[in-house]
Amino acid sequence: MVRWLRNVVRSWREHREQARIIAPQNLRTLADELRELALLTERASPVDTCALFRLRRIRHEMDALVKLTESAEFDRLSVEKRLELHESISRAFEQVLESAYTSPAPTARLQ
């Protein structure tokens, strides 16, 4: 009986955590943060054209995602699609941070 109750509580917690992750407001916040990070990375460091193109593409995709989360169409997306969006945003964060870390400093002088 106690084991069953523990399983029910664990299942409920996992469900609530998943619901929190895929909530439109949370995905919108992540997309906004990623868009700002990509913009700052693009402006702050002289990156090569390939990385610059990737940063601009990420920015435009995050703009589209923010618009999508504000529409009623987003509510019709399945849980799996929303989880894929969350994973995609996480991977894009890693790409932007990698671009920021690998790019050379904007000046040779120490600040």
C-alpha cells in the first residue's frame, strides 16, 4: 500500500514537472533568453560568417517560437512536440554558448 502511494505521488510529481517545462510561458521565456543571448554574442564578438549565419537563424527561429507560443495554435500541439521544442531550445543554448566561448576577443587589450 505504501509503495503504491509512493508511486502515485512520484508519478504526479513527474507529470507536474513535465507540465511546468512545456508551459507556453516557460517556453516563451526560454526563447526570449536565447534570442537575447544570440544577439549579444553576435554583437560582442567577431565571429566567422558560418557562426554569424547560425546565430541569426537562431534569433529568427526564436522570434517565430515566441509568436507561436502567443497563439492559440500552440495549445493544439501535442506534449511530445512541446518536449521536442524544449530540447531544441536547450541544444540551441549550447550552440550559442559554444560560439561565444570559441570566438576571439573583440580587442587585444585587456579591460
